[in-house]
Amino acid sequence: MDFPIRWRGLYKPITSMSLFNSPELDIALATLCFLARPNRGCTLQGSNGVNYKLQTYKKEQDGEFHLATALFIT
């Protein structure tokens, strides 16, 4: 599901949310992919055998890197 969002005064025209996974699983997968392959796609295989790609993007702030966003690419 894609929709726009405004947060802390910043506007993001497209964002999404997962409707099928638990938030804990989404955070765990995004964290692992961010640590293993920041700014690149991370291929995952679902329990149904289908391959999915999770793309992460990093942001530098005060000399540290943070996860800016993570999204599943179809």
C-alpha cells in the first residue's frame, strides 16, 4: 500500500507499509539488509519460495550512518 506522508515537517510523496508481516519481522529484515548491503538490494526468499528484494538506503548524520528507509521492491 503506497501513500504520501508528512513527518517532522518533511514531506515524502510515496511511502508504503507492509500488511502481511509483523512489524518485528520487517524491522529485523531491514536491519540485517542494511548492515549487510546498505544502499543495495537484498534478495530474500519467502516461506512460499518466492524471491523478494528489500532495498535499504542510508543517511549520514553527525558522522554516523543511519537507516533512512527500507522498502520491498517487486
